[in-house]
Amino acid sequence: MEHRSAAQRPAILVARRIFPSTLQRLRQHFEVEANDADEEWSPPQLIERLQGKAGVLLTGTQRVDAALLAACPQLRIAANMTVGYNNFDLAAMDAAGVVGTNTPDVLTETTADFGMALLLAAARRVTESERFLRAGQWTRWTVDLFAGAEVHATTLGILGMGRIGQAIARRAAHGFGMRVLYHNRRRLDPAIEADCRATWVDKGTLLREADHLMLVLPYTPANHHIIGAAELAQMKPSAVLVNLARGGIVDDAALAQALREGRLAAAGLDVFEGEPNVHPGLLEVPNVVLTPHIASATLRTRQAMADLAADNLIGYLLHGRALTPVNHPPQPRA
């Protein structure tokens, strides 16, 4: 362990509550200001707390933009405890010489598990039938009681085929005997396609042929509402849509309308536009499974995410090397 005086130790901010063990490890290297109350700070409040800080650990909801960077001249690294980083203005960070990091790989398998859980729950009407039972409405068995859609031996479409998409494809093909189609900005290497038993198709074919559609692509301005009314109209009325990527990828209002009008059988959603707010139309339809952004929420995985964010802070501020940077400023801040 490095021993430094308090005057020598960089100061960092931990913007949301994290695991005590991770916080303790950070305190071995840094002067740490922690948000133990888990308050959600406004941008001005975040800027105020970042004064004099060389690093910050974020959970992906706090925006790092040009205004913040200009107001926090000592900030050198922003470490997300998420795989996504659409809260980073990378152009502004590059210009300011500030490194951003994320936590890839450590949540891949856990998130893929949850994607299958959402698909199964939505297709087989699990939460819908549980609400029925809890309300005391189950009085007898009938042949079509909450009859849902098959999952095994059907066609799964995956939009976005990064690490998580590939992990879902392997589960679907090898575990459920599904035919897997995918659409991605770039086609995968043939060896990866073979391992995933996945076939590249254009987006229109994906929408038309998928019995179930899984969204696992990053949010970017180009991907905003990439699934909207026009795309939903191309899908089978019997199809199930699952979004465990990012809010804003789906037009939630258009989705709620399609579900309400029976133009889509069901949906499973872990992310929402403007979350934690949820479009009221989605709360009114029974044929949707709604979860509060918990796809990576196992204790082991969340601990690994926190630890990797901490490793990025330690690696960069003490040794000049971040483990998982998402940008490479041409002139890092001194």
C-alpha cells in the first residue's frame, strides 16, 4: 500500500452511495468525500462538491459536460460505475483533457441472464398472472388461462450485438434452441457468429421475422427512438419486445399505444425514457413487465462494477493509466 500524507493524496468525490468495502479501499489512497446519504445532487450541487477534486465516481446519471468541466478545473477523471457512458460529453472531455471510464465485461453475463428473465416473464405473462392471483381473481383453471407465447424454438432478434447481445444469443441458441437473427452496425466475425449461432440480417428483416426482439444497443443521438411507431408496425402482433439497454432507444409512448391496441403482444422493460419517471401509458397496460433498471443487480456484479470504477480512479490518479477508458484526450490535464 502506498503511504502518502493527506496533503499529497488526491481528493475524489463518490457521487452516490457504494459498497463500504470499495469506499474503504478508496480511502487508502485518496481523500474521499462520499455521498453516504445517497442524495441526488443537481448539476450545481455536483459542481460545488467537485471543487478541488481530481476524480469522481459516478453511477451514470450525473452529466459530465463542458459547463461542469469549466467549473471544475482540477478534475482529471470521471469513472462511471456503469457500462454505458451517454452521460459523458466526450468531445468536451477530450478538449478539457479529462478521462472517462466505464465498467465493461463485469456485468455481461448477469445482464444477459436478466434479458432472458424479462423475455420469459413477458412472453409467459408471469407478472400479469401473479397480479391476477394476488387480487383473489383465480377461482378455477381454464384451458386458456394466461396462455402466452412460446420462447423455445422461436426466432429471437437482437438489435445491438456487443458483449451482452452475444451472451444473450448464446443462451437463446444453445439453451432454448432459438433461431437467432441480429442486426448491428458492423457484422461480427464469422467465428463469433458461429459461436452464437447467429445470422446477420438488415433491420427490416429483423423486425419482420423476430418472434421476440431484444434491444441491447448503446444510447446515442442516432439511436434515439430507433424503435418507434413505424418500427413497431413492422413487428408481428404476437411479438414480445425487451429493452434492457437504455431509455430513449424506444419511443415509450408509441410502445404503450401498440400494447394497448394489441398490435404487440407484450414487452419487458428495464429502462425508460426520463427514468425514474415512467410513461403513464406503460403503467396502464397489463401486458408489460416493468423493472427499475436492475439488469446488473446481483451483489457480486454490482460489487465488481464498483471495484472496477475504483480501480480506474486508482490506476489513473496514482499511476497514470486507466484500465477501461472510453476516451483518450490528446493532452490530459496535469
